Amino acid sequence: MSQAPEAAGERIPAGLHAAEAAGERIPAGLHAALLRDLPDVLYSVDAAGRFIWVSPNAATVFGYSAEELVGMEAAALYAKPEDRVGTVRRIRDAGGRAVRSEVEMRRKDGISIWAAIYACALMDGEGRITGINGAIRDITEIWQTRKTLGDSEDRFRRLSDVATEAICIHFQGKIIDMNKAFETLFAYSRDELLTMWAWDVIDPRDISLAKSMVAQQYEAPYEVRGIRKDGSVFPMEIHSKHSRMGGDSVRVTSIRDLTQSKKAEASVRLLSQAVEQSPVAVAVVGGDGMVQYVNSAHASLTGHSSSAVVGKPLSALYPGKAGAMLGDFWRTLLGQGELQGELQVNRQDGTWQWQQVHGSKVATPGEEGTHYLLQIEDVTLRKDQERRLQHQALFDGLTDLPNRVHALDRLAREIDMARDHGRKVGLLFVDLDGFKAINDSLGHEYGDELLVLAAERLRQAAGDGGVVARFGGDEFLVIMGDMEDGAAAGEVAAAIVDRFSQPFTISRRDLISTASIGLALYPEDGRTQQTLLRNADIAMYQAKLAGRNRFCFFTSRMNEEAEARLRMEGELRRAVGTDQFHLVYQPLVAVATGRAVGVEALLRWSNPELGNVPPDRFIPQAETCGVIVAIGRMVLETACRDARRWVEDGHADLRLCINVSPRQFQDAGFLGDVRAALAGSGLSPANLELEITEGLLLTERGDVDTLLRTLTDMGVKLSIDDFGTGYSSLSYLERFPFDTLKIDRSFMIGMLERQERKVLVETIVAMASGLGLEVIAEGVETAEQMAHLAAINCDIAQGYLFSRPVPAGDISPLLDRVFR
């Protein structure tokens, strides 16, 4: 066997150089590529049957590397020794001609494969075999497929000769057999198809074409329109050829549904058009930085024509700061082969543009040079949107002040700087007084405008030394850093109170919304943002309690009071359902007769830890934490039971007045609670009068109106409590179905001494009488007050003049008494 030269480090069989000997020169470097990428393993075996050379792709087929196989006996790869014997015999008998055998072989990992062996013996002058050259191909998949087909019926072997899609056999146009895919494609059953002609599944418009193709014995693919059982038409490709079945000449036809490929072609066309019209610019740049190509979008995006760019250095497109950024970008791209970044470029027209550039290395086989593909997109709009989104994430959309997140971050940074430099930080917690009433009564557009105007006044008051932020709702923060002491914070708080004491003019309305402010200082009032915020909030709450329209510095006593409120809330929750709550009653006296006509139920709380807690302390707290709903339900049930006993004792017309909390009234189960209390006690709805505060009516909710009218329809009377202390009271008297108006006790104080108060009471009584409402005056303590109420025709009086609130057991004597 002749010696073979070595190419690219591989020993090549002499037979591979035959092409060169015949004048067909193989390009340099092609040997290695062919030996690496061809699916066939090339080999040479010596006279003893040992491998002396194997192509490097042997590991892919056998799992053995070429080095492992060299020196190994070829017989070791055969699964059956007799196959090796038979193959060698055939090679010997061929006398130097190429032979092909199919045998089962073993991989290194023991897995069996089927291989096609191509072999050609090398003979010496005396006809002896000196070696074998050849190729081995893995045909496992083909062999398995062939075996499966061999097990199938004869007609399906004919079908597989053409295609693997929808296949049918027709004789002179009559369908005589088909595969399952054919049935599925046209939605006919096999029995139906066996009664049909091949033309029945072709659109009538294309039948003549199909018949012509059959007549011509046309065997290349062509397109027609198919028609399914449901009448739907679709594009399909027919590939049909002549065959024989027994003694008959038949056509074996393969049909491929082109619906998806047509859609794909349309998509490709659309994509091509989209790429052509895309705003994304494309440039190809050589490794030397010279531009070699730009697409049509490049000029519109960069402002540079193609002729002014191609053949020029890329850096010429990026002057100034952009050039320095491009230099860093280019060096990274050369080093890493791929990079994405953003450049800010000053265009020729003077506008700034953000470009997103994606660069990737493009290595072309057979070419020495390296190119780089740049995809350039104008992301100026996106950058602007990102800036806007970032602004929206950190600033309030209504007032454009820093929002809660931004404010807390700023406060934390101010605390850090103050800690490092031994300075102070002031935090002002600002809440608008009466904002909810304005927002609810006049509408959100007034509320929003008020918040905008309030933000501007806060900026003016804070000046350059404070950062104003909207904390949420009608709450604002003012952060003051780098202070020597708290005096500056107090001055800003005083300036805010002063500015907010002036009316806000909105749509020609003058609205009053003062400010309550709490101040906390770092480090004495807290060393973290959370502590400062909590203590400033506590101080603001104290400013509210002190009368609003003022500021308060935080003190430790305030913290104690806040903790006391928390303690009271806990005790309230534990008290629900126990005997800690009880009712007392105060008689309602007819002014004209002096006889008691009813009672008002009043709630009291005796707590083992807190003692007797006044209603004005625990009821607001119960409102805030929500337990007032359960407490109110107990009041309804207990009062109705007590009133039922007094009715049975002879006071059939007794009026039971119960004050209803706004939170209780708005509860979804309130109406059911009233019905249950009346049903459980047996008290008539006509004996029950529910007192509603004006604060409830400020909500402007449609369900409030519905609920009030439902109660009226049940026979329950309604009273508006504390009249004259809220907003827009007259409109409520006209809109809602009230029976009674209660004058707040604050009008009774000094009524006879202060003329204006006396006139107000007289006006309210006259107005109510004109509207057909009864009037109850609360807080009557002197006979002179009673006499004046009688003179102005007030209906009912209530107060200490007749009795203090007493337990239920002491009410009966009062109901039988005449008060003169």
C-alpha cells in the first residue's frame, strides 16, 4: 500500500489524492473540512485487518476517537462475527471493485447501530489483498424505517415511494386507496373516499389543470386549490407519478397542504418590506473602523447620506463627547466580539439624539478580514419616556412634589449627612384642616386644585432651605437639613400657618383650609427616618387636638398620649361583647306640656384598667378602629328591649332616640341590624328614631339616600343631629326624609345673653316648623331657657334641667312625671 501524505495533521489515504492526480485540485484546507464534516467515516485497513487510518469524525459514529481505532482490528466493531466474514468474502470476490454491505455494528458504549460499509480492496500484482479503503455510514434510522415499511402492507410501500404527507392511489381517476393523512386533510372518512374520484377533492376551477397533468403523465410538483368536505378551499401542492398495482397502471399522488407555507411566504414578504421600511439603521464596518455599507434607513436616522458615510471612518459620525464614548464602545467590541450600548449624538441639525447601538462580529468563511455589524436605533423617545417614568416614580403627579418614596429617601440622606457633620434635621408633618369636607362637598376637582395651591404655598414658606413633598392625600412633609438648631424649622412652620390662614380662591370661591403641623428634630426626637416620621405625625395629631391651625413640636408626653390611644384601642377591642358597656337614658320633654315623650339612649364604658371613660374619648377611637359597628349593634338591641318594656308599661307613644355613628351607618349589615333589633325586642318601628350626624351626609353617596328612605318606609323616624355645626345643612333638610331636627347644645350656652345666638335658635325653630319638622333642643339647663323655647314654639327639650342620664331602671318614674 502506497504511503499517503499528511494534510492538516491527518494521515490521508492514498485514494483521496487520486483527484489531484487526475488534475482536479482540491482547494487548500478542504481536506480537513471534508474529513470533519462529512457524515461518512473514511478508513484504511491493512492486510491483517487492522485500522491504519480513520477520519477524525469517527467519534461521532462509533464513540471511539480516530487515535483509539488506529491499530484496532476492524472485526471488533462487528456485532456478529459472521457478518465480518461475509463482508471480507464479498470484497475479495469483487477483485478491487467497490462493494456495499449493511451490517450491525457496536459503538464504544455498547449500543448497536446499523451501518452501510463501502469497501474497495487494494491488490498486489499477484492478486493478493494488501489493504482495504472505504467509508462507513450510520444508517440506523434508515434501516429502522425500512424495516417498519417492510412490515407494512404492500400498498403502503408504494405510497411511501412518493411522499409522507397525504397520499392516495387512484386508477383512471377513481380513488382506490389512501393514507390516514389524506382522510384528515380533506375531512372525509375512508369509506366516503373510496366512493369518490380524485377530482372531488380539487376546486372545480382547477380540475381541468389536474386532469391535464394526469394525461401528460406529469410528475413534477404543481399547485392547485383543494376543497374539503365542509367546502373550505385551501392551497395545496400535488406530486403524482405513475406506478403499477398488479397489472394495472395507477397514479400514486402525494398532496401537501400549502396553507402554512403560503402564510410563511406572506410573512417573509411582509418582513422584507418591514425591514426595508424599518427605522433601525444597519452599518457594516471593517476591522479598521471604515464604514463599508449602510442601509437606506441609516441616512434618515443619522442625517448623513450614504455617499458621505461609506468609505469613511465610523468615528467621523460621532464628534465631540460622542466620539469618546464611541472609542470605548469600539475597543470593547474588538475585544469581546459583541456589545450593546447607548450613545448621545449631536446631529447635523443641532438636535440631540440617543442611539442604541448593537455591534457584533461577523466572520466570513474563506475571507481573512473581520467585519462588524452595527444595528443603530433612535431611542430618543424611549429615553425621554424613561425620564418621565422615573419622574413619575419619584414625584407626585398632581402637585409635582417629591412623593413619599422620594421624600423618605431624601430624609434618610439628610440624616446621614447630619450624623457625619454633627448637624440637625427638621421634619414637618403638615395636614390640611377641613380638606375632606371641601373635597366631599364640592367635588374632587376642587380638592385637587386646593392641593396644588397648598403645595405652592408650602414651597414659598419653606424657601430654599426646605424640601417639600406630598406624603399622601392631604398630608405633606417639609424636610429641612443641615440645621444648627430647631429655630429655623419653627420659623418655617409659623410661615406655613400664616400663609394657610388666608383663603384659597378656587373658581371664584373662597375656601378656608388651615394647616396643622407636627415637628420632629433629629437627633433628639429620633435617629431614623421612621422614628422621625412617626413622632412628627404624633405632634401633628396633637396640633389637631389643640384646635388646628397651629404647629406643635414633638414631646415625650405626646408619645405617651399616642401610646395611651393604642392602649385604649386594645381595651375597646377586648370590651366588645362584655358587660363593660352599658346604657343610660335621658328624658325628652315636650315643651308645651312638660311631660316626657321619649328618651335618648347614651352609651357608657366602665373599663377595669381605664375606669369610667367619657364618651367623647372612646367613641372617636371606636370609630377609628372600627369596633363601633359591633358596639352600635349592642346599643340597638339593648335600647329596643328596654323601650319595649316602657311601652308595655303604658307609654305607647314613647320615642326612643339612638345616635348612629357614620361608620356604623355605612356598614353593609346596618339595615339588617335594625330589623333584627326591632324583631328581637318586639318594639314597633314607629317608636324608634335614629339620629344621623351631618358628617355622614357629606359623603354624597347614593346608597346613603337609599338607606334613609328604606328606614323611612319601614316606619323608623329620622333625626338630623347637631344641626348647625356642619356644612350646607339646609340642603340636607330638603333632600333627605328627616322627621326631627336637633339643635346642638352649643347654641343653648349663652342663648339668652348673646343676641346673635338667640336669633339663630329662633331662626332654626321657625325654619324647621315651616318644613314640617319637629325640633329638639339639647343642653337645656335653666327654666329661663325652657320658657324662651316655649315662646318660640320649640317642640321638645332635653337637658340637665329635667334629669341627668340615668340607668334604665330609673326611667319609669321620669316618664310619669310632669316637668314645670
